[in-house]
Amino acid sequence: MLMTELINNVYANLFSAFATILPNFLADANDTSTGFGLKMIGAGLAAVGMIGAGLGQGIIGQGACMAIGRNPEVASKITSTMIIGAGIAESGAIYALVIAILIIFVA
């Protein structure tokens, strides 16, 4: 229960920090159009796809640590499988990041 509360607090603080800092970096002082605001909202929604990848990698790491704890003799095989799984999970976050960047700077 304590770990769940800690994770929820970390995510809440992270989102509030991004919500206050990111517009200052991206906003143009002369651009107050509706299109610009909608573009930033779209990029933010595209970036939400990165959350699932982070959670997936955490679950992969947890499973690998539990498996190595139960059977240390196969640690190298478990580690290599974990790295492949984490890479596959990370690809979704990379795609979401690319889409968010394209929305901000190209669209």
C-alpha cells in the first residue's frame, strides 16, 4: 500500500511539474491562437502514451528480479530476455515521443 501511494505521489508531482514548466519553454509570446493551444494539447495527449511503456518496463523488471531471486542459476538468460522485453516496451514510448515532436514542430 505504501509503494502504491508513493508511486501515485511521484506521478502527480511529475505531471504538475510538466504542466507548469513545459508551456514556458514552448509558448511563443506572440502566438495566442487557438490552433497553437490545440497543437500543444494534441502533443500532450500523444505523450501520454509514454506512461504505459514506463509501467510496462517496471513490471518487466519486477518479474525479472523475482525470477532471479527464485532461480539465480539462470540469471544471465533472464537478464537477456528482460532486456529484449524492455526494448520492445520502450519502442511504444519512442513512437509516442516522435509523434508529439512532430505535432509540435511540423504540424
